[in-house]
Amino acid sequence: MNRQTLVGNWPRLGMGCARVGSFSNPATLRQSRTFLEEAARAGMSLFDTADIYGQGDSERVVGQAAARMQPMPVVVTKGGQQFSGKARLLSAVKPLLRPILSRRGSANAVTARRGDHMRSDWSAAYIARTLPASLRRLNLPCVDAFLLHGPPASAIGDPATVAVMSSFLEQGLARHVGISCEDIASLDAVLRQPVYSVVELDWSDIATISRTPRAEAIVSRGVAVIARGIVSQRAGLDPIAAFERALAEPLVTTALVGTQTPERLRAIAGHFASALEQDPA
């Protein structure tokens, strides 16, 4: 599938699902599912999740929401990061802890320390297990895109990694594979490997490479670009204005909306109603 087909079939606005199921999100899993269904009705029918979001609950909720939708939303998930044993133990008792932490106002503190308990494994053996596990949580036979979640440039080009990612395409487990990039070096590694057809980038990186040879390479390679951090990386800028600028950027295939507030969701969807109505998805 070329870039034009990707652009023509993926929604211009999608939902970032990092907070779904997290300790810091006061919404129940059922409320989060309802929120995603409302987002899809508003036209934001691309859901960006990952195996670590909500300790797996984000994928579960996305899968439950997707099962109730016609047509099916575009589902993007990510893998390669993992929690320490201590964090996995904590997640096992999350249903009991979340109400207590919420009452004490400690949920955000738990989320803020998540980085202390994060690990990564970019070995081919581990990566080969991540997507099948995600598909079980999503209850889907395949995803529209599977991305490695912030790997170093050395892992992106590793022949064993490339072989595993290629195998996901061959097995029909993912329609596209790619990388959620943390820096420009990672993007350069992506552009050297034909197997990758999707990248997720911070808005600051997109703005940096716009109208440069890297941007030309993205277009010529037919790589779809998911933009994140559109509001958070523009302190003081009105969210609507931030998304207007992002959607005006030729490199951006889909801009992620990270809000979990129904009022802001409706405001953004209402403002971009005409663009969303044009999305085939």
C-alpha cells in the first residue's frame, strides 16, 4: 500500500490511548470504552495504544470498543517496552489500588514514577512475542500497524529485528509495521529499511524536518506519519490552533488527540467536522 492509499484511508485525527486504564485516569474502564466510542462517532477512528499503556488495560479497552464499531477503527499498537517485576506485581492489584490512590490523590505520583520501573527488550525473541500478546488483549486477528516503542537506531536496523517485523506482515498479524521514534537518528534508521511504512513522531521533530531532505525521503518512501505531542509541545497555544497547524503540515497523516475530557473532544471534533467527514474510515 503506498502513501497515498494510507493517507486516503486513515483518519486525519486519531485518539492517543496512553491514559486509558492508567492509575492517573479517574475514569473506569467502562467509561474509557464509552469515551472511545464517542470519539469514533466524532470521526477520530484511529486508536493509538501500546502494550504498556494501563499495564495492558488500554489494549483491552481499545479491543472492546473496536468490537462494537462499524466500520472497524484503525488500530495501532506498540511493543518493546516492559515493566519491572515490581511494577507487574503492582498492576495485578490495580483494580483494588486505583480507588484508594484516587481518594488520596496519589494516582498521579504512581504514574510519574512509571519511568523508574520501565525496561526494554529489543531482542528478536522478545519482539516476536509482543504482537501476538497484544492481539490477544485486543481480541483482534491483526492490527493496522505495529510499531516498536522507542527503540534505539541500532535495534531498528538489526537484521534479526527486521526479519521479525517482516514476519508479522507475512503472517498477516499487522498490515503495516514501523517505529515510534524518540529522535531523528531513529527516523534516519527507519528510512534505511524498506519494511517500515509507519512512523510516530513528536511534533517538535516533525517541525524540525519539515521541508528538508528527510521530509522528501518520507514522502518518496510512502511512509505514513502519526504526530503526537501536538498540544503538550506548544505551551500556551490554543489546542484548536495547535491542531490546525499540525493538520496543515503535509507530512502529517494522522494527528493524535490525547484528551480524556469529553468537552474538549467535542470541541475539537466540532471544529474539524468538515475534515473528519471526508475520512473514509
